[in-house]
Amino acid sequence: MLKPNPCKGKLIVVEGIDGSGKSTQIDLLYKWLHNQGKSVYFSQWNSSALVRSTTKLGKRKRMFTPTTFSLIQATDFADRWANFILPLLKAGVIVLADRYAFTAFARDVARGVDPGWVRNLYSFAYQPDLTFYFQVPMETALERILSSRTKIKYYEAGMDLGLSDKKINSFRIFQQRILDIYENMTAEFNFQNIDASQSVHKQQKQIRQFVQNTLAGWEGLPQPLRTSTQRKMGSILESK
């Protein structure tokens, strides 16, 4: 289990397989909270400047083993945690994370890495105040990915595991492994399941209700120097 969040700020996370639509939803949530005058910070998986060049090189040359991939992702997370996520939580900011430690718990284990070893890598992290898990049929996720870009990425498809010599078939097998692990984590980590086959608007409405309940009676760090015009616009958007 992850440690409870002892900080003044709130940690809200989105998880799901590739193509679940979670990134769209967290972007909408960020804009909504920002327009309400909340201090919000967004953190994305695999975005640390510390290891970015190494990660890109390793992916491009297909150098990673499951263990080295796990370690570099953990390094990425630890850097963002120590320098951004934790200090901002202590300050009272709402931190929105597009993927969190649960991504490693699912992806690394799907690659054959020992579950206990992976969880130990992230033992310093806190349990989010709210975690949304976007449930989507495999074929829907695949259709979304193929319609939005020209090809599926090598590691995204699990091609490094030798599951199939066809990238789409490998994607199905690998992402199904990840999906199964996510489903088994739902109760353990108190995920709020979202039916990601619903319309974007309906999903966002449900998400906002969960967030409002989580933030009820909570006072975090307000946005600095927020103008009356911004407050008025926030009220208009909130009423929609």
C-alpha cells in the first residue's frame, strides 16, 4: 500500500490503458479547476527533463530490457516527485497526474518484472486523494489510437516482449495484460471507475462531481492575483 497523503494539497490521478481517453479528461479537469480559481499543477508520465534524452535514445535504439525500462521510469517519477509534486502538495496545490505509480505497477508487471520489486521502487509515494480509472474495451482503445496517429509505438505495443511479429496483435496482447492488472488493482487502491466508452461530456460531468465531493470543505492555495474578470469567467464556466 502507498502512504496516505499528509499534505495540505490534493493529489488527483488518471489511469487507464493507451487509448482510454484519460488525457482528454484530465485536460478538461485542469481547465475547469483553473477557471474556478484553484492553484493547479499538471504532471505527465515520462516527462522529467533529467532522463528525457536517455529515455528517447533508449526507445529509439530499442535498448531497454523490462528491468532497465522500469528503473528509468522510476527515476523519472522520483525526480518529478521530489522537485515538483511533493513541494506543491505541501504548499496546498491541487496536483493532477496523467499516470502515476499505478502505471508502473501495471506496465512493468505486464513485462514480467517482479510485482513486489516494482512496488518497492515507489514506496515513497502517497496514495492519491482521488484516482480515476478509465475502463474501455480493447478494440475501442485500438481504434482511437489508429485514428489519431499513423502508427502504434514499439514499446506501447509490447514489441520488446516477442508476443507477436505483428504490431497490432502485440498491442492487443500486451495492453490486455495491462488491463487485467488494472482491474485487479481497482479495489486495492480505491479507483473510481469511469466508463470511457461514454461521451466526453458525460465522463467529464461524472469526474467533476467526484472532484467536488473530494474538495468539499477544503481550502488549498488560491491562484495568485486572480482578476475579477477571471473570477466572472470561472463562474460562467462552472455553471455549464
